[in-house]
Amino acid sequence: MNSRLIRVQHLAIAICTVLLFQVTGIGAQSIWEVGDPISGQTLFNANCASCHKITNEVLVGPGLSGLQDRWGSTDEMLVRWIQNPQEAHESGDKYIKGLVDRYVGTYGWMTAQAVSKEEIGDIMAYVSNPPEVVGATADASADCPTIDEDKSEDSESGNMIWFLILFVLFITIALGASGVSRSLTDVLAEKNGEEMLPDSSYMQRLGGWVWSNLVPVSLVGVFFVLYLVVAGYSALMDIGLYADYSPDQPIEFIHSIHVCENEIDCKYCHHSAYESKHAGIPSTNVCMNCHKAIKKGKISGTAEIEKIYAAIGFDSNTGTYIDGDGEIGNVLPQDSYDGEPIKWNKVHNLPDHVFFSHQQHVTVGGLQCQNCHGDVSTYSVGRIAPVEEINELVDAYPGLIQLSKPTLTMGWCLECHNKAEVDLTSNGYYEEIHERLNNSERGNEELRRYLEDDKITVRELGGWECSKCHY
């Protein structure tokens, strides 16, 4: 009886120990040990890189080098701090309170990040490992393009001006030569006692010369007519093509510095590309996540960044916001400040009757930004990349498709839908399509027909239907 009681007691102790470990986290792996640094690099670039570096360098917030060694609280509090900094501060944790006292007054509150505990583990695994482990470059700015401060003149307009100048000079020389030739002819006629040429205008003399040289003039005329027909046809075919279009912007935002040198992910600023038709233009609040601390640009100094401050109502001298009455405080003014909003000029314009959804292409289709926008990390202001330029990125960005039609044209979209392959097991949307094809007799026939070339394209799943893209 006593032995049975002892066994029951041992079993109860074991169960309580397991429950205690689960509740307190004792024996569980640290959040620094369970993450995937490869996935963490992507998450870090999308959520953290705009404010933090993984070195000791201060960007907007402090550098994260050695964070694992100096973090003075629990893993759970680290997760709470990243997901909701103000809630973590309200918990009364002494280490969090010290962070707030040290950094918030200078840099402001960290933006709450929509990442899960598992994703935070991936980020921490990346932060705690050297960049070489995940294939990062030692110096990202080494391969970044150099931006020329002076804007070059448009080459086509420059060539046209020179053509006009040369044409005027040619006409002037021709008229002068004609006058000299006529004068010499009159001198010789007078010397030889012959009758001089009758007075006539330039047009009368030109008409006589044309009749005297009718055959060569006719050949030249036919050539020019054909040239004008070909040039006119080419001009008509270029209507609606906007490759290299790059409008001036109210602020000289340089993409290469932000994307290449500072390694800010495109979708940090254009975040609605995941969930909306439009990629969106970042609000001034997003700019201020970095530029509350970064007050001087690499090229333009303070001139361009001050335009951001003027739009949102920020005093760069005191590091505080201005309300509608001109008073200074630490709270974002929202609608109270009477500043002028930044009026960006849209670069990629589609006709009103065309439907295009970034969410469908980015979230469902898995396209990269470079598929349509080219290598943004080499741009100064935004521009429409020519298709030839995008094709050069095929080796650098897996998944890009070689296309031949001009960018943003209907032919360009149709060609992509005809070539882009679909993985029917990549996400729930395509899994449902695959299930429908498998669960009907007609669907099975279509699936076999689609797979004759060992691939299924967007076109075969309805990507060429008019109503897919047109209202």
C-alpha cells in the first residue's frame, strides 16, 4: 500500500514539474535559439531596417549588435516590446522603463510591429548571427550607384535644336551661293557682250532649277515622302508608351540611397501593396519614422528633409511637433497643424478602364517589385523602367520573365500572363482552383490539357479574359 502511495506521489510530482516548466518557460528554448536567420533577414529588412542596423551604428534607433547579451528582461517582454512598446512600458518592467527613459525622448516611440513571436525569433536569430551567415554583403553601399547632382539635358531636344541650327545654316549658305552664282554669270555675260539674266525672285529661280533637274528632284521627293510616312507611323505607334517617364517631384527623394545603401524594403514604404489595388504613396508619418532623427541628407543636406518637416509640422531644432496654434509639443499634431501636404506626382498611370491589383500580383502571384518597376535601387526619382532594362535583371532576381512588349502596355501584360507559370500548391487561392479542376470531369480534361507542356500559365486559368483587367 505504501509503495503504491509513493508511486502516485512521484507521478504527481512529475506532472506538476512539467506543468511548472510550461507555465514559467523553464527548460524551453530561448527565443534567440529557435529562429531561422534566413527568414529573419527578410523580416528584418521589411520591419526593422528603416530604423535599426545590426551593427553598433545608430540609424534612427540604436544599433542592435550584441542585443542578446545586453537584453535585461525576459523573452516574453522582448516580444511585448516589439509588438506593442507602450503596453510593455505600462507593465512596469524596470529594463523597459530604462529603454524608454534613454531613447524615447530623442527618437520617439518605436512603431508597434505586426510580427508574431515565431517571426521575432527569426529576426533575433538574424541579429545575433554575423551577416556573412545569411549571405549579406559587408558593405552594401559599395555597389550602390553614385547620384549626379546635376540633371543632364534631354538628349532628344538637344539633338533637335542642333538639327534646326544646321538646317538654317544650310539654307543661308544655299541662298548665298545662288546669289554669288547669279552675279558671276551676269559679270561674264556683260564681259562677253551677252544678255544678262532677267530679274527674278528666289522662288522663280528655284522653280526653274527644279524643272531643269526634274528626275533627281523627284527621287529626293519620293524619299522624303516615304521617310515622313514611316516617321509618322512610328510616332503614332508610340502613343501611350511612357518608358523612362520620370516626372519631377516636390521632394527629391533618392531611391538608391534608401533602397540600396540603407537597405529599406520597398514594401516598408509602399506597404499597401500586400492588401490593396494600389501600392500607395507613404504618408509623411512613415517618413518621420526615420527623419525625426536623420535631419541631413547625403546630397541635398537639410533642404529636402525640411520640406517633410514643413508638411507635418515638425521643429527640427527642438525635435518636437508644432500644433495648430504654433505651440510646440511631443505629440504628433495629426489634423491640428495647418501645413501643406506633400503633393507627389504619380509615375505609373493606367487608363481609367483598366483594373490592376497589387495584392493579387504580390500576395497571390508572388511577384517581386522588380518584375514591373525594374531595379529601383539604382534610381534617383521614380521612373518607368524600359522592358529591355527589366530583362537585364532576370539572372539577379529569380522569377523574373523575359518580355518583349513595351512596359505598361496591354501586350506587355498579356505576354506576361502567357509566360508566367502558376504553382497550384503555392497558396490557398491556387489550391482551391486545383481542387475544382480535380473534382469535375470537365476539370480533369482541362487539367490534362493544361499539363501537356508540363506547366500551367496564368492565361490558362483565365488570365486572358477581358473582364479580368477591364471594367
